[in-house]
Amino acid sequence: MVARGEIFVFNNSVLAEPGMAIDTVHDERHALPDSPFSRESIPYIVVLPEHGIAFFTYTWVTGDSVAGAALAVFGPGVGDAPIQQRLADRPVPADMGFDDWRIDSFRMAQDLKFDHAQIFWETPEATVDFSFEAFHPPYSYGADPRGCPTYCANDRIEQSGRARGTLRLGDRVIEFDATGHRDHSWGTRDWVPFQQYEWFVGQVGSDIAVHFWHFHALGKEHRRGYVFKDGLMSRVETIDVDVDYDDQYRQTGYRAELVDAAGRTTRIEAEVFDTYLLAPDPSISLIESGARAVIDGKAGVGWMECAWPTDYLAHIRANGPY
């Protein structure tokens, strides 16, 4: 990481494997394959455990330039029910780029350099307005020696950063200077092959950032991810994760131990303060969660998304606990 005044700029020299660097052209919108599964998407997520709040914005666009977006703000600091809004799919200009992405009251402006972005979303109940400054290089699934599974995307990146701005809930305004995370995937996305997964991101200030995706698909177990700490970013090689669930199979806490390609061990313990159900496709249910996390003994934040086939989840909820 390189400091530029108050702005963090990632430095590819921190990569343990220099060949995993990705061209900044991929911060922009892509030409997608001619397929019913063609899709490009970008979420931004922020966890504010001191306020008991987590939130995300999420936008997507298909190969024929039909786009939508979703917002959710949830947690005990919000109240009994989440604040949420979905902007229905609609045609958008084919030349509208991610440097000035606008759908109704949602705006996203990425600098197309994997450094800076500005996010704004206004609703009657809540308004989010924040900047994102990356503090490590993007992790590219396609540049990982194991590759990006073709049903997930042609490629996708993961990147943590500093998130600074305001969250308005009614008349209440929360100013925050926190950490956040974004991903960006493009190409084919078919949700049906996923049998189950845990997708995690967490940070301890700008010193530590961790991402792992432990998933089962097409009869195989897969592991992807990275650890950024001590000024070095290295891909994850092994993942040992154990998740606690309530009687509705919503995660309440989890522990993980990772070993990266640099030979380092990273340990995570997290206490979930709330969950939110996101269903991007009828076939799958994504249970999002904000958490207080401890990473290598240091207090930080965590977000875990647990994915279940919708019919499977309905069955075990109706017939469990076993």
C-alpha cells in the first residue's frame, strides 16, 4: 500500500506472485458473451459493528444491457426489519460505463484504475454516500493458478479498502470511517451448479484483509482467496472453516484457519450480529451476515455469505433440526 495524502493507492509489488497482477482495464464494463447466463455485477459492502449495522449496494447488467440494482441496510442498529430497495431490471445505454453508472437514485463512479470509487444511493428511509479507497491490489480469480470456474465468471476480482462517508437512517446521520469490500465479476454466471458455499471477507483496519471462498460445485470442493497482511498479499491454499447456525440455518458465528501460498497461517473468529436473505436467482438463497471479527487476535470486521439451494434450505428448515 502507498499513502497519497489521505488516499490509499494499491501497489502491485505487495503480491507474493507478481504474475497475479490484473490489468486496470477490468475495472470498467466488459463485452459479455452471447449467452442467457451472461452477467456482470459489482457489490460494495460495509460493516459497522459499533452501530450494529451492515449494508451493501449491488448492481448487475446482462449481455444485452439490461441492468438492475439492490440495496440492503440491516442489523440491530436499524431495527427489527431491514431497509431494502430493489431497482427492477431495465435497459440501460450500452455505452454507460462504471465510471458514471446511474440507475434511478443509485450512482456508482469507479476511477477505472482499481483505486477509488464513489457510491451514492438515496431512498426515503436511508441514504448511503461514501467513498472507497483500495488498500491492496485486486485479487483475480483468473490469475490464480487454479483459475476461475467457468460457471462463476470469465473472471472476477475481490478487493478491500477504506470506506468513508455517511449513512442516513430517517433523521439520524451516521458518519463513518471504516473498511469495506467490493467484488466485480463478468462473463457467465449460473447459480445452479453451486451445492453450498461460504464466502468471507474481513479486515482489520488497512493492515489486514482476508477473503476466502470455500464452495462445492459439480461434485468437487473448491478453495479460492487471499490474505493481505504484513505488507504481503498471498493466495489462500487451504481453508478449514466451521460455521454455527441457528434452527433456520442462518449463521450465528464461525471460525476459520487459512494457510496461504507464502506459508502463513491466519485465524479468524467471528460473532454474527445479524443476517439478511438475498435471492439473486430462484434456485439459490444467499444468507448475508455482518460480524464482529477477530483476525490473528486483532479486532476487526467480517462478512460471510452462506449459499444454499433454495429447495434444500426449505426442506431442512421444515424438517430439522436433525
